[in-house]
Amino acid sequence: MLYFELKKIFTNRRILICMVVLLIGVHLFSGYQSLQQEWTASEYKQLHERLDQLPTQDRMAFLKESFDKSEYHLRVNDTQADVSYYTDTYGLAWMEAIQKQKNEVFFSRQVLKQVEKEEQNRIGYDRFRKGIKKQYALNHKVSIFQKKEDPFVGQRAVKTMDAYETLNITMPASIKGSYGIEQLLSQSYLDIALLLFLVFLFYEYVVREEEHQQLSYMQLTKHGRLAYYMIKIVALWFTCSFFIFLTSFTLWIQESLLYGFVDLSACIQSIPFCMRITKAYSIL
């Protein structure tokens, strides 16, 4: 019965047209948002390629110096600008080298801030692991964790400590650019598209059948009313899930082509990443 209900949905031309129109609309909004940024996707990928060539401990310093280069390049022709910071930090030779690079394209401040935020999230792995170890050490000093004779409290406490001790979170060597996934999981127009599709699907699949007396006919059969309604609910759920998967998957491809493909396991393990987009991440 479920097969015929799903077949009824996916052979309905109006539902398929609605799905395609919303899918195209979501991609157009996503592309328009990318064009509205103050930095390009190619610049973002180029910066990550430069970072991947550096040792882990030098990446934050490289981002800071790149930001200062961009800032100083804007002040070269400003005779009233205070450049004492650059003189004290990098020296005159560094400043003269930048003055000679007038035609060089420096990384924009916006893309540097974005990548710096991603690098801080990567460093957050190590902080999270150290926090777990610190919590484990503190638990040893709490009396409730030392009551091993108590079958409920003591054993639970010991198991909790064992879980802390065996937990192993490894920090990735590179984030590979997570902006594309951040965009995918934080866009409100995905929710709007799903709501519009659900409303149209309910009208086309339920209301129109009620208008043609099909639902009324099923209510007259033995045990038909509850079973038929449950099957329709499952069919609606499956269709909406398929629509979410289709839009998310195609958007992931689009964003990944723009900003680079990312290992999804890195985002799943990243506590700071999940904290920024908790609702959208949970829904996906």
C-alpha cells in the first residue's frame, strides 16, 4: 500500500514541478549569496592552499601577517597614517618590500577573518581534549566518584571516569575549508523551501483527494480509516525526507565545488563547529 501511495506522489506532475522549481530557487539564492560576498571563492581556496603548505604552528602567524600586509598596503599612500605598529613589529625592510608590491593582489581582510575563525575551530580540538583530561583529574578528587562499593552511584561514577580516560579526540592536520558546509547548514531558505513544499504537497496529496471523495471512500472500509491515514503520513514523511536529502546533497556539491570538498567527519568531531550551527546541524 505504501508503494502505491509513493508512486501516486512521484508520478504527480504538479508535485514534481514544484520540487524542481524549489530546488532551482534554493540554488539560485545560494549562488546569489556567494556573489554578494566581499571575497571570491577562488581567493578562499587559494588561501587554504597556502595554509596547507605551512606547518601547523605557523598558520596563525601567517594569517596575522597576511592581515597586516593587507592593512598596511591600504595605508601606503596615506601620509597621515600611523605606521609605528608595522615598524616595531616587522621592521623597515618588510614595509619597503610591500611598497614595491603595489600591483600584487593581497588577501582581503574578510577572507582572512573567515579562515582565521576556521583555524581557531581546528585548534579547538586540542582544547576540548585537554578539557576532558582536566575534568577527569578533577573527578578523582570528588568523594562520590570514590564510592566504588555503592552498586549504583559508585559504579556509575567509575564508568564515567573510565569513559573520560579512554576518550580519544584527535586534532585534524587541516580543516580544508569548512565555509561551504557552514553555508549549507546555516541557510534559512532551506527551511522556507521545505515549508513551501510541505504545504503544496499536503494540498495536492491530501486536500485534492478529499475533494474527489477518495478519503471518504477509504473511511467506509473496515479498518481503512486509521491504516490509510497512517500510510499517508508515512508517505508524506518519506517524500519530505527525500526533498531535504536532494536539496542538501545538491547544495553540498555546489558549495564544495566553490569552496572545496571537506571531510564531513571533521565537522562532526568539531565541538566549536557544532555549537555555531546546532539547530541546522541537528536537522540534517
